[in-house]
Amino acid sequence: MSTGTRTSRQWLLTLPSLTWLAVFFVIPAILVILTAFRPADLQGGVGPGWTMDTLHELNDPAYLPILWRTFSLSAATTLICLVLGLPVAFQMARAGQRLRQVLLLLVIIPFLSNFLIRIFAWKSLLHPEGPLTKLLISLQLIPENAVLLHHSGTVLLVLVYTQLPFAILPLYAAAEKFDMGLLDAARDLGAGPWRAFAKVFVPGVRRGLSSAAIMVFVCCLGQYVIPQMVGGASDEMLGSKIAQRVFSDRNLPHASALAGGLMLAVLVPMLIVVLWQQFGRKEES
Amino acid sequence: MKRSWLPGFITLCVILFLFAPLVVLVVNSFNASRFGGEWEGFTWMWYEKLWAAGEIWESLLITLKIAISASLAAMVLGTLAAYALHRFRSGLQNVHHMLITLPLVMPDILMGMSLLALFVLTGLETGLLTIWIAHVTFCLSFVTMVVLGRLQDFDFTLLDAARDLGATQAQAVKKVLLPLLLPGVLAGGLLAFTLSIDDYVITFFVSGPGTTTLPLRVASMMKTSRSLPMINALSTLLIASTFLVAVCSHRLQRRA
């Protein structure tokens, strides 16, 4: 095939998805950042002209605790998910073919189940009249009038619950390719099981670790449904503020400024990672 | 060598942790007690109430319309994208690859927010069309990734063999590549279908009056305690269908 037809074939195949993503992903992302510099109008849209007012309004110390909470909850969720996900991925990878498929299915089902339903399930479990509260009270593990819902611990618990499959799946994908014989070798050379796990298995799946960490951390950064449904008034995250600006205050520029900030915080490090990986791939080949 | 029991134990605990809330939900959908704190006898009552709630079935219809049309579009776009990514190595494909990957790591709220900004600024009325556009956008990357995984196992010399035996390029693609690729494309489509049915956050941003999808309906039902047991029943049906879809998709991806 001549290079000319090959190039045109490449463009023909690439153009549909490329155009779609340019129009409905790249342009909207740029629009969000631009909207932050537009004045708000009363109908919930944007007014004419440009302004820096929104950015000045954002310079408000009230946002600091929200930013800190968003960051620390996301970091804690990521850490817990990795610590729980690693042994699960390890167990799945070393299990026999049949058990492995069953375990995989067991992780995928909650992953595919409706997000709202999973939050709702916890909401009814932790409800003052719910089964878990009653059980814990009857075992005298918590006081009679304890409230399990609506505090930051609940938000963390449900975040971990919803994100855990997102951590396990990339970890498993990496663990599956890992040569388990290396662990036996390490054990033969005198390493204990912990040492073999920490020094051989964990470095062996580092790619899976980094994609799991990014997946979970970034997903958490944008959460607003979980703090809204199981958290208390003082558990708002950055996402809660964005949703509040859009739906209650009907202030699109303000919401855009917050979303734009979050977007830059997510995408810039991501771009660096992607470019670094592409650079690394060229080095290898 | 003796294997440690600890990873197996943690796995068991994690699986229990993942399923316990869902199991309680399913059990409570048959529980006569309103809050499900105690077992007050078996009942079909909540399912009967659910059956009689017409607005839920309307929402289901809207959800299915969007999910089917969005996953079909994402299947076509995603398959083309995966083929291009797999066959060509160029600067264009590097950019393409980046554009396909970024939506996977974009928090839902940001995707919803940026599409809303697009629709507000272009004056496009929010409704079925805007929800469809949003769903195709977030499904596209997932379908591409699934099909790409399938393509990596595909033996491209089969295409050359077909050409040597006198098939045209179009015939070779139609008779050799597509049939072998079909399970991957279908698995991607099923994933897109489930993602579309489940989506709440993005849909919430780009929906308009009269386009209350099932997750939006569930969210508004969650606010009134009267309908809580009905959500248990609805959730049970949804979990059962997710289970079926997961098993089907799993079979499709494994069939070599």
C-alpha cells in the first residue's frame, strides 16, 4: 500500500472519534475555564463581557477547609483502597483458573452496580432504625443513641466502598502478568513471606499501583453525591460546592471557576505522566 | 512452600464488605418492615407498589432509549478508534490515545460541568439529545479500551492470508476481522450500556425537564422516606440485571 493511501486511511479511521472528543471533551473543558472569567446573569447563564470578579470572590479563606477536606479524604481513601486491594489482587492472581474467574466476577458486580444504589445500601444499613445500628447496639459496641450516619467517618467509609473495585481491577491486571515464580525464588533465597511480598511483588506491580492510585484519587476529588447523602453539614467537598453553585445559586461562572481549578489540578499532572510514559516508551524501543 | 493465609483472609473480608450492603438491600426488599431494622415477615408488597408506580417505568423507558442508542454510537466510534490506535504508530495516534485516555480519569462532575457549559453557551436546550451526547462521550473511551484489548490478541496475518487467497481489503475486514472482533465489540457495548444506565452525576448536569432517567428518579425517591422500601425492590431488580450483564460480558471477553 502506498504511504498516501495509508495516511488517508489513518485519518479516515481516526477522524470520527477524534472529532467527537474534540467537540465534546476538549472544547467544553476550555469553555469551563473561559466561563470563569465571564460575569453571571440572573437566569443561570453567562452575561456579556469579561471580568476577574469571580476569581477575586474565590480568594476566600472559607474555601481552605473544604480544599483540605477534599484532599485528605481522597488521599485517605486511596491509601485504604491500595492497602486492601493489593492482597486481593495478589490472591486473585495466584488462585486457580476457576476461582480466579469467580473472584473477578465478584469484584466486577459491585463495580457495575448502580452507584446510587450502593450509597443507598449504606444509608439504610447505617440508618438509626437500620440493621447495622440495631446489631451494634444489641452487642453493646456503640451507645444506645449513637448516630452512624452524617459524619466524616461515614463519608470515608462509603468512599472506600465505592472506590475499592476501581483499585482492585488495575491491581489485578498488573498482578496477573506478574511471574509468581519470582516470589518462590525470593523465598528460596531466604526471604520471609512479608519481605518477599514487599520487596518483590509490590515493585513488580508498580504500574498497576500507580494507575489504581490515580483512578481512585481523581474519582474522589470530584465527589459530591457521597458527602451530600451520607455526610453531615460540615462534610462538604469541593464537588459539593460546584454542584451547589450550579443548582442552588445558579451561578455558572462561579461553578466554572471551581471546576476549572479542579480540572487543571487533575489534568496537568496527568498530562505530565502521559508524556513521560510516551517518552519512556520511545526510550525502551 | 507454605502459603500465607493472610491474603486469602483479606480477600474474603473484602468480598463480604462489598456484598454485605447489597445482600441486606435484597433481603429487605422482601421485608414487611419499613426500615428493615428487624425481619417482620415476607412480603411482595414493595414489588407490587413498584409495579404500580408508572413514573418509574417511564423513567426506565427513557433510560433504555438513551442507553441503547448511546452504546451503539459508542461501539461504532470506539471500534474505529481502537483499530486506528492499534494499526498506526504516529504523532496523530499519540494525541488520539491521550484524548481517549483522559475522559477515563476525568471526574464525573467535571465532565458534567463542562458539557453543561458547552450546552448553555451554544444555546442547545438540555434534554434527550444532550444526555445522549454526554453518554456517548463517556462510553467512547471505555469501548475503545475493551476493543483495543481484544485487538492485541488478534493475529493480523489472518488478514494477509485472506488477501493472498484473493479477498479484497473490504472483504477481508468484513469476513475475517469483524467476526473475530465481534465478541470484544459486544463486550465493550455491554459495558457502555451498563455505564449509561447507571450514570447519575453527568446526567444530572445535562438533563432537562421531562428527561428524568432512572438514576435521577431513584435520587429523588431517596429524599422521601415513604418510597424507601420501593427503592429496595427496584435495587434488587437492578442488581439482578447487572449480575446477568456482568456474566454475559465476562463470557464474551473470555471466548477466544
